[in-house]
Amino acid sequence: MTFTAFIPGHTPGKARPRVTRKGTFMPHPYERWMKRACLRAKAAHALDGATTITTPVAISIVVTVWAPERRPAKTAPARPLWHKPTATKKVFPWIGTRGDADNVAGSVLDALVKARVIDDDRLVGKLEITLLATHDPELVGASVTVCPLIGGEE
């Protein structure tokens, strides 16, 4: 069984807990994103009528971020990848300043576990993360596909 969901909006990198005299907490913007992501994942999972996945899986995550309107500085690694907002390409490859691929994948995996789509992120045998950029606000978000792993293959 394959599970697919789209979580709209900016996908943050995995947040680090904040420690104060009053206790430990996660940053509020990250918590708000996590609630929205869990609701989307639960809704998509409920449509499939599936139970929590407890077998090894392969997960593909495609994160599309908002591209800057102006070309990045000469020192920015994303400069050669940038396209003008009027370009015909809807999405294009991106490396940038909005979270490392592994941190973004960590936040999406945490949302899947918290939404009870998968039992634990240790079940992920294959993980593929793609970072893209766009000038279209409707395309910004994370598209997640979860497939079962059978004998080490998809």
C-alpha cells in the first residue's frame, strides 16, 4: 500500500529544543507547523483507511521552497540555480538557506510518526529527499510518498 500526502506551506528544518529556567520547549513556529502537518497527514491517511505502518518503508520527500524574487548574491551557492519569476519553469532544483535536506527530512518524518502514519522512523529503509524552488505560492510545501519495502526493494 502506498501513502501520499501534500503538506502546504514552508517546511522548516527540524527544530532544536529550547531550554530555559521554566523548562524545555520547541520553538512556537515549529510547533504550529507540526500541528498543521500532522492534521494533513492524518487526513490523507484516513482517506486510505489504513492503520499505522509497522513494516519497513521507502519514503520520498519533495520539498518546494519559495525562491527569492531577486538573484542571490555572487557568494550564494544557489546563484547558478536561480530562475527569473517570469521563467517558464514552474519548479527548479534548489540548494539554499532554508534548511538542510537532512533537517527538513527530519521534521517531515517526525510529523509522520506523530500523526501515526508510520510507527517509528527507524522503519525507514530508503529515504529520498529532493529540494526544489518555485515562484508560485501554491506549489510551496512538502509532498510525501510512503511505499512498503519488500526484500530490500520497492
